[in-house]
Amino acid sequence: MTHRLPRAPLAWGAPTTPLAIAALLAPLAAVLQSRAMAPVALVALMATVLLARRRQGSWPWPRGAALWAGLALGAWGALSGLWALEPSRALTSGLSLAGLVLLTGAAVRAVGADHPGNRHRLGRALLAGLALGLVAAALDHATNSGLRAAVRGLRAIPPELAFGLKPAVSVLALLLPLLAGTLLPARLRVAFLVLGAAVVLWLPGDTAAIALLAGLAVLALASLEGWRHRPRILPAALGAAMAVTMLATPLVLPAVLAHLAPVVERLPPSAIHRLVIWDFGLDAAAQKPLRGWGMEAARALPGGREHPEPERLARLGVHRPDLQVWFSAPHLELMPLHPHNGPLQIRLELGWVGSLLAAAALWLLALSARGLAAAAAACGTIASAFVTFLASFGVWQSWWLCSMALAAAFAAGLLPPDRSDGRVDTTLAL
């Protein structure tokens, strides 16, 4: 089916244009240097808001319950600077989070009100950008990091450079589900999703692969007959699942560690180290249950730079001499910057107050997707982001927060085939 959209006036001055440029550039930028996602996203979001102000004559002020929950979490993080181990870092990170929530909410409102013809270009730009990013990532992986080494001017490829591709794969897994919410032909969308998923599963990064599969699973649920006739149920169910997981994870982790103790030595050493990190994080979180150690405190916890103690390893089921020797390596610490578990990090740094605020923000964020034309695609991306939140990067890493903010703005601008008129409820915050 061909969808004819009205010609968009003054496309280069449209609020959606900076996002279309970002959609074209961001996947490749993530492959070459994942930290580039922060400037790419911030410039695109700010330009979107400024162009909306110029065209509409007023600022696209953000609003909605999800906005207030995100602002409350940022404010609590900033307030934790009063008792944090690194007060200035906590204050800066909390204010930065609140500022990004405001900027993203404003960009979502701006792009949601733009001309449907401009928003259709966003979908095509996203397809082209993802194709470019996937090809670059595959080329880099096939050449053992040769592409990224060439960009950095390295003649010899250091082994550790290979790990730098994993963040890019997470960005690709984050953005791919959004293709389901475009005006592109259905066969093209399905074919590209299948091909893109195959590439992501081949690339390094187990968490990214699981994240993409979670996003695709949500898309599959949305396509079922029962869900299609009740489109508001899927965001509500996703939000409830994320909120419950957010609150329950720190509570069930001790039982998980105890259950794994008899078989823990069968796991790869890196996986055992993750369990050690969680065990130390749980001990630290129990010392300050209500308000936590302060935002960004995980990197500075007392004892966090020490090696795992034999007693802790024994309690977790690690007795083999070779593993004991492996854990004595200088770079193996009890808490290397963050616990690689979002719910645990928030519980550790911001206490139960922060956990409740984060759970509310996740629930309301999923609910806000109901107002988007591409609601199913947005839910797929939210599910992918949540899996990454559960088991990968630090919660407050700016490049990843900006990647999610950019994905939220993309989701607000997409027009699936059944909503080609461009109408969208822009009352949501993210």
C-alpha cells in the first residue's frame, strides 16, 4: 500500500530535520566512538526545540506524569550530594539527568506537532542510518576492529579495542525496533528487522543480543490479534513488569546468589566476577537502605577497589585453586565503577526512595507510549533499553542516557501506516 503524504513546507527548517540528520549519523557514530552519541543527541534535541520555537512562535514545553517522575529522580540524585561520597559528582549528575528529561520532553512535543511529511523523512533516515551502522559494525567485527583502528590512526590493533564495539551493538539493538513504526513498506520493514537482528546476534555483546530479542518479542506481541484490539494494554503491562523488576531485583538477588553457589564454578570466570560485584553491592546497599550512598557513589565505595576476599568467594561457592588465583589479578575489584545492574545501582546509590522514584518513572514512561502513533515500536525500544539497564552499563553514563533520549524523540516522530495523518497525542513527557 502506498501512502501519500502532503508535501512538507520548508523541510530544512522543520523541527524533525535535526532528528532525521541524527538518525542518519548516530548508528555510524556509535560504531566509531560510542561516546559520540552524547553530542549527537544533545545537538539534535536542542536544534529540534529551537526550530519548533521559531516555527510555532512558542516553546514546546514538556508535560506529563513521566516528566515529573524523571525530574523527581534527578532532583533526588542532586539532593543526595548532601551525603554522597562525591558531592559535586552527585549534584552534577542529578542536575544533568533532570535537564536531559526536560530537553527530551520538549523535543518529543516539538516533533509530535511537526508536519507528517517531515516526520515520514525521519523513518527513511532511520532506515538508512541503521543500514550504515550495521554495515560498519559488521565490517569492524569481520576485520577484528580494523575499521575503528583505522579511524584512530592505529597501525597495530590492541586486543582491548574489541570491547569498544559492544556499546555500539547496544545502540543498534535500541534503535532497530523503531523501524516497525514507520511508513516504509511492510515487507521492507520485516526484512530489515530480520537481517538487522541476524547481524546484531552475530556481533559481540550478549546483553545487546538479549535486549534486541526482548524488543522484537514485544513487537511480536503487539502484532497478535488480541493485543492489536487492545493497544493500551501492552504499554501498561510493560510498565508494570519494569516497575516490579526494578523493585524486586535487589530483594531476589541474595536468593539467586545462594541458589547458584553449588554450581557457580561451572560459570565463566567473568560471570562469577559479576556475582561477586553484586554480592558486594548488596552488602553496601544494606548499610544505607533508605537514602543510599549518594548518586555516583558506586565508583567510590569504601573497599570497592580491593580484591575479592577468600571468605566472600567461598560463600559464593568458589573453592577451586585456579579460580582463587584468577581472582587475585590486580584489575579484579569488588566494585569496578558500577555494579552492572541498574536496579541494584539505584538501590545502592539512592536507596529505597530512589528505587521507588525510578520504578514510577519506568511505569509512567511505558504508559506514555500509548499517546504515540508508533506505540508498539516505542514499547519495543523501551523493552530493549530496559534489558540493557538490567545487565550492562552504568545507569548514569551520559552517552547511554543520551542514546535513549534520542530514541524517545525518534519514536515520537514516527508515523506507522495506520496513522499517516500525523495526529499524535503530545501530552507525554518522554
